[in-house]
Amino acid sequence: MDEVCFVQAPLWDVAARGPAAYPNNTAFVHEFTTNLLTTSFPNMRPQQVQVMAMPLISCLTLAFYSS
């Protein structure tokens, strides 16, 4: 799926991770959200968090781009 990103500047710390750390802001937000959920719910395995995060990110992306 081709994504149109309204925010062109990287959302991550480019000085710390470099400009090529993520292919786009969506990838960064996905990893950030997954890490946040993993640390917030230590009783869940990373695979469970991935299963929970994918639809959440997709839903948020769809809502953002359709508004």
C-alpha cells in the first residue's frame, strides 16, 4: 500500500539513530507503539503484543488518512 505521509520530517531522533533507521514514520510509530505496549504489559509475550498492535496501528493509520 502506498502511504501518503503528512509529516515529512522523521519523528525519531535522527542524531541518535541516523536518517535511515526507519523507512518511514509509520514504521517508527509501529515500533514505538509495540515497545510501549511490551513494557506496559510485561505479562504478555512480544508475539502477543505484535498481534494486538498490528490492527491498532492499521486502524489509527486509516482514521488519520481518511480524515
